[in-house]
Amino acid sequence: MIHTRSRTVTFRAPFTLPGLDRLYPAGRYQVNVDEEQLDLSFAAFRRVATTIMLVSGGMTQAWPVTPVDLEAAIASDAAQPRT
């Protein structure tokens, strides 16, 4: 069974992620984490995919991203000086 958790991340400045060919504008983005339930005697899940929903030209794309790359982009954005 696959379980999906969603959260919203906010970028204050344009950002990019590994594999993207351009910058995406600052704003709020939905991140989905798909987890697979493990067959154990207690409730446990294993992450199988993380995607960020990117909108471009009226189309929405679920872009696969590693949790490490996503957290690095969020940290880089947070480190940007506020104007």
C-alpha cells in the first residue's frame, strides 16, 4: 500500500534543482512524499519517491527530487539575504 504525504514549501527567491534546465520563480510549491507500508508487526513506512509540483506554461509537472537536494535548495533559499 502506498501512502502519500503532502506539504507546501515556500521559496523566497528563484530556485533550481538538479536536472532542471532553468530557474523557477519564488513562491509556494507542493511537495509529495510517497511511502510504502512495510509488512511488520507495527506500523512502519519506507519512502519510495519525493516529487515537487512545478508549474510552467499552464502545465504542472511532478519533478522527482531527492530529499537531500530538496532540503539543500530550501536551506540555500533561507540563507539568501532578505531585501
